[in-house]
Amino acid sequence: MDIQSEILAEDEISAITVFKLARSQINWLEKHGWHYELNGARRPVVGRVYARLKLAGVKPTGANAIVQTWTLDLSKIS
């Protein structure tokens, strides 16, 4: 699993916050109640699943943040 697919890219965080500077992004994330971590460069890191839930209006929790696997069921197609 590639770590890049699990976290938002810098341009994605910029698109959400409308800021390019890390400090401004952090201020926006805090003001809007987003959880994040700081990487070694002191830039905010946001998980992709968390962001999807947050943008969908779902309050992210440990229970609903688990990615569920699914399989295609064609048995009902005639």
C-alpha cells in the first residue's frame, strides 16, 4: 500500500483550505474542526478516508473510518 494514497497531497489540502502556506492551512483546519498531524517539515497531513468522511458531512470516528472491502455480486443479474 502506497502511503501517498492514504494521505491528501499538498495540492489537495490547498484546494480544501484555499491556502498554500502551512500556517494558514493549519489555522483553517483548526477553525473548521479538522484533525491533522504535522510532518517533519511542519506541514499538515490529513488522512484521505478522514477527509472523505468530513467532506461528506459525516463525523469521522474510529468505527466509520474503517475501509470496508466489497465484492461484485452478479448473482442477481439475469
